[in-house]
Amino acid sequence: MQHNQASKSTLTDKQKFELCQYARDNRQTLKEYVKWVKANWNVTIHESTISRILKSSDKRLIEDVTSPDTKRHKPVKFPELKLALREFVLTYQH
């Protein structure tokens, strides 16, 4: 069974920030925000995604966007391993 729907997409932190700014300045329906995202970034996202992003808009608008291209934020499962790998890479990068 094939779906004619676009594949699942995720917005970057910068795009989420811009969406929150736009929503603050332009009160619209979720459907209209979906169309705005599609028109601006050619990304298809669900209304529930818009809703979830806008729920945290107060926080998003006051924080600096430190990693504008980041899409997902997952905590590191093994911080010691991450540090060891970082040290290894730094030691042997030359």
C-alpha cells in the first residue's frame, strides 16, 4: 500500500524560531501555518507539529538559537563514551 503523502519532515531550530515569530505577529489557523511553512521552506509538516512548536514559543523566542541547523535534541546516553571518543578524535586528528 503506497501513500501519496510527503515523507516525514522536521524543522530546524532556526525554522522553529522563525515560525514562532511569524505566529506571534500573524494570528492564523494551524492549516494556514502549515501552508506558510510549505511556501517558505518547501517542508510538509502536520498541524499537530505546528501546535507542539507553538506551545513552546514563549521559551523559543527568548532563547538564543545556538545551533540553528539542529533538528532533534537527544540527551547523550553514555556521556563517558562521548568524552572518550572526543578525546580520541582530538588526539588522532592529525
